[in-house]
Amino acid sequence: MSPAPSRLRPSPTTSTASPSPHGKLAVRVHRRRKASGGKETRETVYAATSLDAHETKPAELFSHLRGHWIVEAQHNIRDRTLAEDASAVHAGNAPRAMATMRNLAVGALKTLGATNIANTTRAIRDLPERALLVLGITPKPGL
């Protein structure tokens, strides 16, 4: 899907209108996306920031929003593809260690050029010897 340019519209807010008690500026972003040869979809999202309008520019706000969605996209991969939220690991340092392992796995796959982590992990699940290639290990026949 190729994203069309988004429009960002900041406007001052009051603490009673803001979802956050420290929100000083509300932001409305209109997004349009169109898959090649497909139907256009439109989405409007809202955000609040503790910055005043004179402390930031729309381009800076847009950059922060894009950065936030990069983090959300990473969590989406860890949760939907690797079932992180369904994990039964809850004690001690184990949850942090497992999150690190998931991040390493996703990072290794992306470094190798995987664009769809879900499809790639299914391919590895179906033929586990493919995991050796991800780790840079070339299997030797007869060993």
C-alpha cells in the first residue's frame, strides 16, 4: 500500500477538552492510503501533547507521530506474530529476556530482507532447518 500524504492540523486545547491533564495541544491527522489498483482508505487519528503551539512546528509533530507508529508497528509484530501478550512468562527478568529474544529474531529476519515477518516465521516453522540460515549456519550433509 502506498500512503498518500497525510495532513496534520494542530490546535490549542484546554485541560477539560484534552484526554490528558497535561495536554496543551491537540493534533488531528488525516491519512489516506491506496493500494495499487485498489480502493482508497481514509483514517483520522487524534493525539495530544504537552507542548504549546509556539514550542513546536507541524513538521516536528508529524515526525514525532511517525516515530510513535514505528514503535507501535514493532509491538504489533511482537504481539500478533510472536504472541507476546499471550506469553505465560511473568516472573523475574524472564519477560524482559523473552522480549529481547523476540526483538533479536525480528531484527535478524529484517536484516536478511524479510518484509513480512509472519510469512517468514511460518516458513521457518514449516522447515526448521531454515532457522540455521537465519543464524548464518550452513548445514553440512551427513553430519
